[in-house]
Amino acid sequence: MSQKIFNQALVYEKKIRDLYISAVDTIDDERGKAIFKGLADDEQSHVDFLEYALDILASEGEIDINRLTSAIRVPGAAEIEKLTARIPEQMLGDTKRVLNAALALEVETSKFYADAITKTSGRIADILKKFYDIEQRHVDVVQIELDHAMDNGHWFNFMEIDMED
């Protein structure tokens, strides 16, 4: 069962990694490129870990969960404030389209991990929980970027309040 779940996870991770790699090649905005490059690198580390885990499972060894890491984190309020000043007034349509696609894939991947956790136990469940937490951070980061790109009156899924009204 664990090998099947890890093989399915590999499909999700490669799909989202490939989207981010493609975005780096097609997006003109340097800040957008940097964001997508960071996410692509993080997803590649997930692919690498899953391939390692499958090899370990095949040899009936023990998977080292500490090898599963992520450089992506949700920025704090002070960092978000600084980011808003650097976001271009008009982000390119391609960036918005990629962010929308990325959000959908990250949510789908998170749901996969949440479901997979319920089908496993022990060390494998711990690994899947860690993957779930990492993917949730990706969802949060992509949502923050999308909210700003869309300039839709929402900030991190919450409606902005105008104190002057």
C-alpha cells in the first residue's frame, strides 16, 4: 500500500513541479520567476524524497523522514507588508493564469495527502502528514500571490476592510 501511495504522490509532485518549471520559462516578471523557481526547486526535492523512499521500501529499509524538507514558508505580517510594495501594479496575465493553475494543483495535492494519511499508519502516515503540512504552506503562499495578482479586495482569503468607509 505504501509503495502505491508514494507512486501516486510522485505523479502529483511531478505535475506541479513541471508547471512551476514551465512558468519560470514563460513568465517575464523577475519576481514571478523567482517565486516559481523556488516552488519548482521545492517540488523537485519532494520528487527526490519520494524516489528515495520508494527505493528504501523496495529494500525493506527504514525511511529517514528528516530527508523530507522544504524551503518554502508562509511569510509573516512584516514580510507581507514589504512584499506589497514590490508587487508590480499590473502583473502579466500569464502569471495570474499560472497562479490559478498552481493553486488548483496544490489544493488537489493537499487533498491527496489528507486522504492518504487516513489509509496508512506509523512512519508512513508521519511522512504523509509532513508532506501535507508542506503542501498546505504551498497553498498559502500561492494564495497570497494570487490575491495580490488579482487585486480583488481579498488578502490571504480574507476580505480587506476599508476603515475610511
